[in-house]
Amino acid sequence: MKNFLVKTIANAGALAVAVWLLDKITLTGDSTFKKVWTLLLVAMVFGLVNFLVKPIVKLLTFPLFILTLGLITLVVNALMLLLTSWLADKLDLSFHVDGFWTAVLGGLIISVVSWALNLALPDGD
């Protein structure tokens, strides 16, 4: 449970950095508390998408991973971010990613920041 909480906080921090750096990734809310709460909920959705959908997509695109020497990971991460944006819209969360190339750049930012935060935060083992 502690590991899930740490990963969710790391995802929320990474998503916050992406929202801060990219104008086309938006998070709206009336107050700071509402924005933080929305960010935590979106981080949970993003974690579930990465846990449930991403392994299936990686398995189906395995030949492309070999062919592109792993660069297809950027596209897969972008698709996971776009799926998270779509699910957030369906769940009435005020998080939106506008466009594929924004998702590619956002996925790259989220990957780097999440990696750094996971190094800095305790892992609960």
C-alpha cells in the first residue's frame, strides 16, 4: 500500500511538472485544493492505465520495439497519456492533453520527472 501511495505521489508530481511546462496540457480548478485533488485522481488513473493497458500494448508492439531500438516507447507513453486524458474527461476530471505531439513531449517529461521522484522518495520495501 505504501508503494502504491509513493508511486501515485510521484506520478502526481510528474503530471504537475508537465502541466506547468506545457500550455496544451491543462488542469483547471476553482481552488488549489481542488487542483491538487484532481491531480491525485488523475495520477491514480494514469497509474492504472500504465498498470493495465501499457503491458498489453508493449506486448502487441514488441516487434516495433526491436525495430526502432525502443524509440516506440515515446509513442506508447504518449498514447497512455492521451488515454488518461480521455478517461479523465469521462470521469469529469478537469485534465486535458491537446494533441499527439503535446502528449509525446508530456510523456517524455513525465517519464523523466517520475523516474527522478521515484529515486528520491522511499519505496516502502
